[in-house]
Amino acid sequence: MTERDPFAHRWRRLTGLIVKESSQVLRDPSSVLIAGVMPLLLLFLFGYGVTFDPRELDVALVVEQPSSETASFQSALRNSTLFQVETGPDRRQFERDLTLGKLDGIIVLPANFAEKAFRAEGAPIQVIVDGGDPNTAYLVSGYVELLWANWLEQEWISRGRPPLAPSVQLEPQVWFNPEISSRNYLVPGSIAIILTTIGALLTALVVAREWERGTMEALMCP
């Protein structure tokens, strides 16, 4: 017996085992479903059913004293694709809806909004959010802050005056996933998780089937 015979014998056993298991998988519909259909279904669910991108945030806009400035800000808020806006004169009529989760936030434009809108001490608006959902609260406050900055800049330009430059100006640049879509982050990670889960599930299923059919002892024989 040459030195290569044991390796050839092992390779023949491994090849026979691969052929046998492949034939068994093709004959068993449940294995085909688990190995082929289930990963595609899970990937579809994770890719399109799970998302962290809020497309429409329900907010209430309280205008205590209407003016041309409040009308302009309200128009900018309504033209945004991120908000569904409900308007009213008093914040108390929206506080219950915020508590019940029907609203994601309340934006209050006080009576002196037109007077303080273009001063340098800060934004004369109030944003009320529900701290029970920190993620949504952070998104609402962040989007309102960006909307306010864009609206203020456009108002300064329309008035023919340069906008007030902040002391520190951040210009973030996203190289990967520039649209910041959570689906582009979820799908690659979901592929690894699904393949790992399906591999363990198929292995457990094959081993259990071998013990049930009594062929595990034959595989263990030299």
C-alpha cells in the first residue's frame, strides 16, 4: 500500500458523502425550502421590511401670532417631504396627542417670532418631543434644526442681506451610502447573519435525520 492510498481513500469517502448528501437535499423538499427559499425570504424581509429611515413625521405647528415670517416658515415646513404638519393656535390642543403617540413633536412659534427671528442670539422656536422614544425625538429635533437653518439662510438671501455666519461651521461628507439609507447598512449584515443561521439549521436538520433513519452508525463505521 503506497503512501497516497490513505488520502485517496479518504477523498473517495468524502466525495461519496457529498454526493449522497446533495442527492438527499434534492429529494427532500424541506431542505430545499430551508437552503434556498428561506434565505431569500429573510433577506427580502430584512431589506424592505426593516428600516430606520422615517419618511413622514407627524408634527403640530403652533402659531401664536400669524405674520409673514410665520407663514413663510410654515410653507417651508409643509414643503418638506419629512413632515406631515397640523396647524393650530395653542399648544395645549396637541399635548394629549403627543402623549398618546399620535404626534412625533410640537413646533411652537411664539408671539415674538417675527421680532426675534433674525437676531443672532438664537432661534425663537420651541420643539417639544416625547422622550419615551429617544430615536424619534432626536430625529425630529435634528430635522427641525436643519429646516430652521435652511429657512433662515433663504430669508436672508431674499432680503438681500448676507446670512449670519456661525463661529464654527461643519460640512459633513458621506462617502459610502450618501443618501444615508438604513437598508444599505442592514442588507450586507443580514446576509452574514442569515447564512450563519441557515448553515447551523441545515447541519442540525441533517444530523437529526441521520439519527432518525439509523444511518449515523453506518457513517461512523471505518
